[in-house]
Amino acid sequence: MPAARRRRHSARLAARCIPPQHHFCLELMEYDGPMTRGRARKSRGSGGTTRGAAGTGGHDAGPKFQIQWQADPTRTNRLVEYLLSNPSDWPILFYSNAKRPNSDTGPPPAGKDKVEICAVIAKAVFEHDHEYSSMYACTPIKFRDSTINQLNA
């Protein structure tokens, strides 16, 4: 009669012997790699990912909606009015490889980069908007990203 073989189990299989309420804790302790929640999902028209709170998958936790610039032309008018009244932001927003003009003569730009300036523009456009003001208060990053996309269009 052959000798009895001792079976070896991996730590994951051994975890099946632990009561179900302790599975998650054991897996967290044993796993040294990055924590993920599955395969990344790309969707069209989401405006890309943003840096959200932990556990939100990089997206804002607010309601899902699309910002309609063409539905109300006053939004685009407020955007253009802001740009015309703040020429110090132009070199940052519309930078090309051409020589930058001397910016010492006027007021400083609203931010150090395009993202900060677009956050200020989004506030100017949407803070008092009759349709989006309450949504802007909850998810200003979504409106900042929409402003960036509108400027790049």
C-alpha cells in the first residue's frame, strides 16, 4: 500500500476554512500588491477620470449628468466675457511655442496652471447659473473639467 501523501494548500485555499466574516480581513493581510476593484472600465463621454475620494474609483460621488453648454448661450457668453476681462490668463490657457509676452505689466493670472484658471472660470460661469448652481456647489471638479473641454473644443 502506498504511503499517504500530505496535501499542501495555498494560503488562499486555507482561508476557505476560516469563517466567512473573516475572509476579507485575511485577504487584506496576505496581499502585498495594489488594491483594485476589478478591471478598469472606460466609457465614452465621461470626461476622463478625476481625482476623487478614496473608494469612489476616481470619479465624483455626485449625480451623473452632462453639462450642456449649447442649451443656454449665456454660459458661453460668460466664458468669453471672463476671458476678455482677464488677458493675463491668456498665455497660460492658450500657450503656443511662440514667445510669451511680458506679464509684469498687468494683474497676475488667476492660477499657476490651466486647471486652476479653469476652476476660477467655472466658478464665474456656473456659480450663479439658474440651472447648474446647486450642482456646481456639489461637484465643482466636474464643472472645471467641462470648462477645460469647452476651451479646447
